[in-house]
Amino acid sequence: MFTSVSIGIALPETREQTATDLLRNADIAMYRAKAVGPGQQEVFTAAMHSSALDLLELETDLRLAVARNEFVMHYQPIVEAVQQRVIGFEALVRWMHPTRGMLMPHHFIALAEETGLIVQLGASALRQACTAGAAMMEGRSPEEMPFVAVNISARQLVLPSLVEEVITTLAETGLPPHLLSLEITESTLVGNAAAATLNMKRLQHLGVRVCIDDFGTGYSSLSYLHALPITGLKIDRSFVSQLEPDSDRLQVIQAITELGQRLGMTIVAEGVETHAQLRHLEQLGVEAVQGFLFSHPVDAAAAAALIGSRFGGAAAQAAKPLAGEA
Ligand code: C2E
Ligand code: CA
Ligand code: CA
């Protein structure tokens, strides 16, 4: 066994300081040292205290937010590459914080995962997205009805209750299973593979789609691709953003697309920002695209207004970012 030691150091600052204060400060410094890496030491500073307090405050706020349901979903269209017609939406969570305004996921998703609050947050996200998806079906022919894609975190995917939650939510909102797609990341599959696999198989049995998000950035073991019931791959933004003729990225996307299609999966490229990127992706045979070129994430009403329209012309102008989304 190899062990390492992380040391937090606190120095007495004022006469009023108690032994408890000193120990607390040393503790905060020790956590900072651990965060830096194994075998480190850190001396406590006042800034560490305030960032520890900020985190504590955020955690308290997050618990309240779950209870008060302060989460709202925004929707970003997923567009068929050739016709540039909306075929679905990805639901993305925003936190309407009572004093700080609209917070984007990078402020709170990691903390929600750490604290387990992601389970309640995820349930709210799923319910809102299915409700919006069901509303978008009204008055449309079956081919026109868009699917909704919901992000599922690792903690949710291994919950034994996940599939029952999906069944209940679909039944209560009226969204048919084939119009729901769940996005999971590759790293999700590493931790508790057996529980995740079981849930994925049950979801497939229900008719719900399961896609691998941020494909190509994580663990990328090709062995799971055919072993698991995966209906689609989302090529990560980092590949799309560096797309240039003769670039390695182009080869990678081509390889991913061919592999996915041979396995019967649909391929979506994320983070499409330019017409040139769109053209390359189209030539590579990527079926669907998503990105700021078409629309930023928008609220449910603005998203519904995009259905049936085709991008490439006036429609793209209609989907300007909402305040805070740009
Ligand atoms: P993601 O699943 O990869 O979502 C796509 C992110 O890329 C979104 O950021 C979206 O606004 C952004 N994006 C879309 N098009 C473009 C583009 O053309 N250029 C650039 N630069 N960015 C683009 P957002 O909404 O901030 O979400 C960030 C991440 O937060 C998501 O990444 C996802 O991992 C997580 N997340 C969002 N909503 C949920 C949720 O309801 N549950 C869980 N578990 N995670 C969520
Ligand atoms: Ca996603
Ligand atoms: Ca993604």
C-alpha cells in the first residue's frame, strides 16, 4: 500500500481566535491541499475561507432550489443536416436563482452531482422536458413531431428506480417513449457498469432512445458500443470546432460516423457554429447537427415556434439567444 499525506496549515491570527477556529482553518487548507493533488501542503488564507463559504452558500441555495423548483429548461433544436429541418430538441437546465439571476449548468451541475441533489434536479428536468415535448406534438403529423433529449447523470443512470420514474413521467405527461432520448456520457459507463447496463436495456425495451453524449472525449472504449443498446452518438463540440479540410479531426469524425452508422446508430454533431463546418459534416454523412449556427437554447415557447421551419434563411434569425444565453 502506498499512502500520501496532505497537510493544511493555519497560523493564529488574532487573540480572539479560538482553537476551534484554528482547526477549522487548518481543515479548509487541508482540503485545498488535497484538491491540488497528493502529497501537497497549503497555508490557510482568508480567501480560502470565503470560497469555502461561497460553496457552502451555493449548496444551501441548491437544496432550497430543489425544494422550490427553481429549475427551468431551455431547448436547443437538433436539425436534420441536409434539409435543415428541426427534428428534435435537447433540454438544458437553467437555475433561476432568486438573487443571482439565471445560472448556467457549469455553476451547479458538479455540486448537484457531488451532493446527490442531481437526482431530484434530474427528475424535475425529465418531467419538464416531457411536458414540453408532449405539448409540441399537438396539431402536428407524426413525422413532424420532434423528440426531446434529456441529459442523465451517472448517478441517475444507476438508480434502480430510474426506469419506473421514466415510465411514470411518460404516462403522466403523455409523451410517447419513442420521442424521448436520454443522453449519457461515456464516463457514466465506467463506474457501475452492471447497473447502468441493466437500466439501458430496460429503457431500450420501453422504446426510449439512449445516446452517448460528448462522444470521443472520454473513455471511448469501442467494446461497449455493440454490447450496449445505444441508439445514437453525439460527436463532441471539440471535434467540430477544429474542422478544417485535411485536418485529423475530419478523419476522426468520418471514422466515428462510419462506425456508428454500421452499428445502426444516428449521428449528431454538436457545437456547429459556421456554414463551413455544416458543409463538412454534411459531406461526411452526419445526419443531424446542433449548434449556435441554428439556434441558442431558447425557452419552451420559442422552441415550439421553430418546429416546421427550415434553417438556412429567415428562421435562423428568429432564434436569437435569450438574455443570459449568449
Ligand atoms: P452538453 O450536454 O454537452 O450540452 C451542450 C452544451 O453546449 C450546452 O451548454 C449548449 O448551450 C452548448 N452549445 C450548444 N451549441 C453550441 C455551439 O454552437 N457553440 C458552443 N460553444 N456551445 C454550444 P449548457 O446549456 O451550458 O450545458 C452545459 C452542460 O451541462 C451540458 O453539456 C450537460 O452536460 C450539463 N447539463 C445541462 N442540462 C442538464 C440536465 O438537465 N441534467 C444534467 N445531468 N446535466 C445537464
Ligand atoms: Ca447533452
Ligand atoms: Ca454534449
